[in-house]
Amino acid sequence: MNDLPHTALRGVLHLLWAGSLAVPLVSVLRDPSPMRWLGVAGLLLLAVAYAVALHGGRLRWLVAATLVSIPLVAPAGPDEMSTWAWIGGCAAGFAPLLLTGVWRWMAAIGAVVLAGLVGFFVTRGQVTYQMIAVCVGATIVATAGLPTWFAGLLAQARAGREAQAELAVSEERLRFARDVHDLLGHRLTVIALKAELAGRLADSDPARSAAEAFEAQRLASGALEEVRDAVHGYRAVDLPSQLEAVGNVLREAGIRCTVSGADVSSGAQLALVVREACTNVLRHSHATWCMIDVADADGEVRMTVTNDGAEKPFAAGNGIRGMTERLASVGGTVSADLSDGVFTLQVVVPA
């Protein structure tokens, strides 16, 4: 069975099923003969089979209950109400929602054809039965099928946005790994050769062996210093570069991003904050636009990040708490506000 992306869609399906069975139930109850109790039993069987099929995935039960309902429900009720045609319409409308592939449409067409056969044997009104089945089925598909399809597209879009964000992080990690590999590869190779040479000269030429060992130690110390510089440069990204990177990531995720006022002082304190703000937009909202404004005035640097599509209810997470603790050491403050689905993050640090 297809995944129904939202609980509200399940509620719509329940209402449509109940509404489609309302006419057959009224028709069956209007039958004065004992056949009406068989009709009621057939409708009850259909209701139970539907619930089992929707929540447990046992579609065979629903198919079996639909076929069993023909001799129970079809003969009951006035001929002019075309009792079983409404059940055939239910089957035709729910088949595209509960099945996958080409089977969904084959089952829908089969249900309409079956409704015509039942109408022919019950009232000789196969055309009326088929028209009712087509109308009921089309109404169900239009009412529940299109929202289900759109909800599926939204779920895929959100999954794609998360995948793009994860890909951007992975690419940055790979870039840093390549930098470290290029940095250490040559140095470690030379150190290994120097150490091997020192070992071979230990007995024949102790003085040269000591010199080679000292050179290996010097190369190792230099490599360690270069790695520390690389890690420091990786962590301490300047604000303009970070703003450009964040803007590119958001645009790749399908979010319109506008950045203004990037040329300010105190950029080192704000660089990591920009990165965390970008993570919040990607993970905790369905944003379609984001505005980042950085301004330097009255001895303060004020950065404001605003985006739509914020989820409710709002609660400060670990990211905002981490920003607050990090900036408190330099006298900075962090504030957040959510209003009408628009989230605003404001960071203030001394210039």
C-alpha cells in the first residue's frame, strides 16, 4: 500500500469511505424484506475489511469482502437506488490510492466493469450502475488522491533538501581530508626515509645517523605545526567567506537567500554563528526565503537572520544555547523570535 504522508489524509479517506457507504446503508434499511439484514451484514463486513486494509496492509481482505458483499448487498434495497453501484464506486476510487503500479488502474476499471455486471443481473440497469461507479470513484480520487500526491511531493522535496545539506557537509569534510592528506603525505614519506637511513647508519656512521634522526625530528615537528595551522584555519573561517558558503548552500537547497553588509569587524565571532543559523534553517523549517543582514553601528556588530516556514511550537535548541554560551565570553547576546511562521535570529557582539 502507498505511504500516506499525513494523518489528515487518512482522516479524509475515512470520511470518504463512510460517506460512500451511507447511500447503500440507507437503501438497505429501506428494504422491508429480511434481505436487509444480510445487506447490513455485508456493509459491516466491508467497513471492517477497509479498516484492516488501511492500517494493516491486508488488501486481500478488502477485495474478498467486496466480492462477498455482492450477493449480500446487491439484492437489497429499492432498484432505483442502485445499492451496490456505490460500493463499486468505492472500490474504483480507493484502488488507485491503495495499490501501486499498473494494478491500481486495472483494479479501478475492473470495479466499474463489475458494477455494470451486477447492475445487469439485479435491475438490467448496467449503464446506470457504471455511471454511478465512475462518478463516485472519480470523486474519491479527486478529493483524496490529489492531496496525497501533493503531500508525497512535499515529503520528497524536504528529503531532497536534507540530502543536499548533508552532501554539502560531506563535501567540506572531504575537502579538509584532502588538505590533510596533501599536507602530511610528503612529510611522512620523507620522515620514514630519514628514520630508515638513520637506523642503517647507526653502526657505520653514528654522527651522520644522529644528523638524520635530528632531521626526521625537525620534519615531524614542522608537520605537526602545519597540521595545527590547517585545523586553525579550518575552524576560524572569516565572515565574508562563511556568508558566501552559507548562501550557496541555502540556494542549492532551493531557498532564496539574500546577504547584505558582510564587510564588518568582529567577523571571527560571527562566522560559526552563521554556520549554525544555516543549519537551523535547513533542519528546523520549510523555508522558501532567508535574509542575512550584518551591520556595524554604535560599537556593536548586529547580525539578523530571518526566514519563513518556521515550525511551531518554537523552543530554543542546543544550537541556540551553544551560540549563547559561545558569545557570552566576548560580551555577545543571542535572541530569537517566532511570529506568523517567520523566525528571526538576532546576534549582537561588541565591535
